[in-house]
Amino acid sequence: MGNFWKKKNAKITAPIKDEFQHYLNVTELPALEEYDSFSWWFTNKNQYPILHQIAMKYLSIPATSVPSERLFSDAKNLITPQRTRL
């Protein structure tokens, strides 16, 4: 049974590895100040469909979020002048 999963995983990961290797070998990125990653991935989504999906998933993560701001607000309530005397 273990051999079955090894073969199945190899069939799944081979296209990803091939696409990534092609990306590393062929792709030339523009200068950093001119670079718009969303536009680049949108333009090249047909050439790199798997990497495009991964890029869109991780590039769309917001730089900040409400939970982190709430955490700092709660920390302000925990760290008070009276608590520092303990």
C-alpha cells in the first residue's frame, strides 16, 4: 500500500516540480521598482497555472488585519503602571 501512495504522490508532484523548474530557468523579472507581482502572475497564468494559484493565494494576504490590532489593544489593557509594580 505504501508503494501505491509513493507512485500517486510522484504523479502529482512531477508537474509542479517541472513547472517550478521551468519558471526558475526561463523567467526574467523586471527591475524591482517597476515590478507589479499581481499583473505579472495574471499575464503569465496560462504558462504557470499551478504557480499562479499559489501566488494568488499568498500574495492576497493582507498586510494587516483586525485581529492583530485587537491584540495590541488588549495588551494595552494588560500592561498598566499598576501591573508593573507587581
